[in-house]
Amino acid sequence: MNKTIVLACFLAVTMIYSCKKKGKESHPEVKVVFKKKQVVYQVFTRLFGNTNNNNKPWGTIEENGVGKFNDFTNTALKEIKDLGVTHIWYTGVPHHDVITDYTEYGISNDDPDVVKGRAGSPYAVKDYYNVNPDLAENPANRLEEFKALIERSHKAGLKVIIDIVPNHVARNYQGLTNPDGVNDFGANDDKSVAYRVDNNFYYNPAESFKVPVFERDYKPLGGDNHPLSDRQFDENPAKWTGNGSRLSQPNFHDWYETVKVNYGISPDGKKDFDELPEGYENEGFRKHFEFWQDKTVPNSWDKFKDIALYWLDMGVDGFRFDMAEMVPVEFWSYMNSSIKTKNSDAFLLAEVYNPSLYRDYIKKGKMDYLYDKVELYDTIKHVMQGHGKTDNIPPIQEGLKDIEHHMLHFLENHDEQRIASPEFAGSPDKGKPAMVVSATISTSPTMIYFAQEVGEDGSENAGFGKPSRTSIFDYIGVPTLQKWVNDKQFDGGKSTEEEKALRDFYKRLLNFTINSSALASNYEDIHLYNRNNTEGYNDKVLSFVRWSTDEKLIIISNFDDTNTYNFNLEIPENVIKKWQMEDGNFNTNDELYNQYSSSLNIEDSKGIINMEIKPLESFILKIK
């Protein structure tokens, strides 16, 4: 098999690929096996190492403190790696709008009237060729400090992911350290027209931007005085807002701190670029890369491609793309094929919420992974809250079985409520069965959000950010994490026994997932079979099986926080036949805590295990 075939199959998935041999059209069937599962640790970089617990609403950087790149010490990174993590997503790295004054470093001040929070939104990027000055011990040396963090992360065995936000940029975008020949977004735009294919932004000619009418009692910076907080922002002509609003005075609930990037789609929806030929959804990234080589693409496409390649050159191993579905899929073919051509192992994760677009963004857009938010996450959340049924989970896996490897699973991220918050589940323990299911039901990567593993409830009133979600807009401390950080010893020295036990659970689970061959291979539901055939088995319990040639697992979780269930779990005949097992008794052992064992009795090609499962308990039973 030549290198082209190997690269076309880089995901190493258990499915059949159509590949091309060099110089000759052919479609051999190539069966390959998934690599081991991956685990992404999303960390909000500015909050991780902050040991200040003042937590004043709308507090300044001096009052509430801020974490730094240098807080990710070798010890801290080793502890994250040992949790069972393969990739670390440093959220909030590119230089975005902040209110802290860095003018002595040549950085212009940002206007509170178009900045959300005092620390600013990480998704209003001001300069893509540098990093957030808040995160550096010496802001003049901030890029070198981040390069050193990349090196430490790699030394710890972690791959590095950062954000790219292609749909929008900050209203006051200004690159201070652009490479030679790189112009800022909008620098060469014709602002006399609403649209031109090579304009980076959309405009309302002859109209000036107006700050939104703020609702209720909202005041920038909580009402603190600031010389730029005057309900004025100089933008003439007005640009369209990031979420697509064409109003020169956007609504308060619009993404008014950002402007929409133009990808060559006219206001009436016409695409001023080439579209992919029919059948290209079945082609590999190299074929996509070749397709674009003789095509003229909009200027914004090249700008973002160059940004991605710049960070790859610095050592970044992948990207999380914000609101990817708001950008045409053809751009992603162009962008991602360029990334993969440079680094075929780059990890590409996209925020796409419309299930009807999943396959286009994976197959045409060449994304590795998408959030499984509106199906698996939302369904599991309802079950955790007590008003959903586990019966709804197996059909999700069935509906996504052709792309299941590409649907990244999570229970928390920066956009979602903390599990322990009253608004979600009210207890971190309710996340345990959900986490077992989320992490073991497919071959896809698992993601956890920093402090999820110690039960953070996100209850702080940070200012712009509201309780239940750890604020991404404010300078704030994360109390349960701070106890684990323990004055930067990163040893859990101040954690409660409950927090230590929870972290131990995550560590056991995640390390098992990244070392299991079965979790990188076959899946079959047995839940719906047991719902129809097993007395005492109900819609608070979920079960399924996973297997490979050398490992057979029976996974069962109880989402009920009150009741213990006893029943004879049945393993259907079709599963026993796939396992090629004969009648007899076989020992099983729980791989999570090694404190539960049972016997699988196979008779007439049907398996039975007598189960007792306590509230919020899960078992990963390995057949010996």
C-alpha cells in the first residue's frame, strides 16, 4: 500500500474506504482499525492558575487575579496527563479584546462599550498573530511564553489545541506582529459597497455604527468609570455583526462585540467561489488540496489558512473551530486540506449544531470531529436531570453509526452549565453514570472541562458571566480547582475527600478508555433488548457491549440517584455469536474499581449475568 492510501486512511477507522493508487484509478477495499480513544482536556487558560479567591463581581485583574501560561508547570501538566488526557485545549489564547491597559506595550486600549466583561470574550479576537497579554508574566514577551508552554506540553506527552474563530473578529481588529506581507482584516476593503468578493467584511455604506441599547440595568464594567465607556465607538461605515445582523445598531443580544467575516457569499446568498465537484465527499484531503490549487478564492480564505499554518509552524497540534457551520463548507475543504497537507495528524474539532450538516462538514469540510451536542449531550442531560429516558440513547448511536467516530462527546464545556450547578444536576455524582456512558459508548474522543473532575459548580457571580457556567468574560477564581491547585502544588492538598474521590473516578475512567482496544472497536446496544425481556430492568439503566479481538466488555450504568436495581442482564444470542463464545460460565471483573465480579452464564447461546447496581453506579465488566 503506498503513502497516498495510508494518508487517506489516517483516521484509521473500522470501515471500508475507497482509495486511489498512484497513476491508476482503482477502489480497493481497505479495512483498518481505529486507534485508541483520545481525551481532550479543555482548560480556560486565564483561570487555571489563578489562586486569588476574592471573586468580586466585575473585579479588575488586580482585585481578582489572573492565571498565566507559566502556571502550567511541568508538575501541573504531568497531573493533567496522568488524569488520562491526550490533548489539551488551551482556550482563550489568541489576543482578544481586554479592558486591562497594556498601552506601554504598544497595545491599544479596548472600548468597554463593545467588550463583554472586563476580561473580554475569547471569541472576539483582536490579533491572530499574537496571544492574550493577560496570560504572560511579561506581556512584551507573551508569544515566547506561549511557545515555551507548547514545548512543556509536548514534553509532558500532551498534544496542543487552540481556538480559531473564522466566522467573526473583534470590531477593533489590529495586528501588531503580523508576519511580513500580512495585512490586517479589512485593510484593503472597498468600504463604499456593501459587498465585494475580496472584502473581508460586509458594510452599510454611509451609516455609522451605533452601540446597542443596553437592556435593564446592564452597564459596561458594572458601572465603573472608564474614559472610553461613553456609549460611542468609532466605526464608519458600520460593519455587519458577527451573528449576521445587518443593523448598524445591533441588538443587545447580538454578538455586537464582533464583525462578520465575508467568505465570498453575497448578501443575496450567491457563492462567488468554486463548489466541490460531485463525489468529492468520498475523496481524501489530498484530492481536496489539489482541487483548490488552480482556483481563485476569496481573500478571507487565504487569511485564515495562513493563520492556521502560522500556528502549526509554532508547534500547535490542532484547532477547535468556533461556529463552523456559519462558514461555507467549501472554505473548510480549502482550509482543512491545507492543514492536513502540512500535518496529517492535526486534530480538527468543529462546533456544528445542525445534525443535517454533520456529514457535509465531516466529508466535504474534512473535519475530524464535531460536537455531539444536540443529540447525545442534550439527551443524557435530560436523563441526569430525571426527566429523560435512557431508551432515547441507543437510537442516537444507531442514527450516527456511519460517523460515530467523528462525534466528540462531552458533558461540560465553556458554553454549557456545570454538572454540579443547581440549574443542571445539582450534584457532581450525577455525572458519574453519564460520564461512563459518554466516554465508552463510541470510538470518538471524549472531552472534559477543567474542574469538572473535582465537581466545580460554577456558582460565582462574576459580573458579565452568570452563575452555573464558569465565566469566560471575567477575572474570577474557580474554587474547587483552586483547592486542587493548592498554591500551585497541583496535588489536591486542599480538596475535600469528596472532590478527591471524584477526581479518582475520572482518572480511573479516562485512563481505561485510552488503553482499551474494545472501546476503539465494536459496539452493540443491549439496552432495548433488556427493556423488552428483563424483569426489573428500566429506563433509568443503560447497557451496551463493546469488543475487539482481545477484549470483551459489558457496560452498565444506573442513572437513578435513589434506587438499587436487581435483575438478570441478558446478552442476546446475536452478540454471543459475534463474540464466538461457547456455552459455559465465564468470570467478569469490573475495570473501574476492581471491586465487583460476576459470572456470565451462557446457555443455548444466550448470556445471563445476575446484577445488583446501586444508585449512580456503573460497571465496566471485562469477560475473562
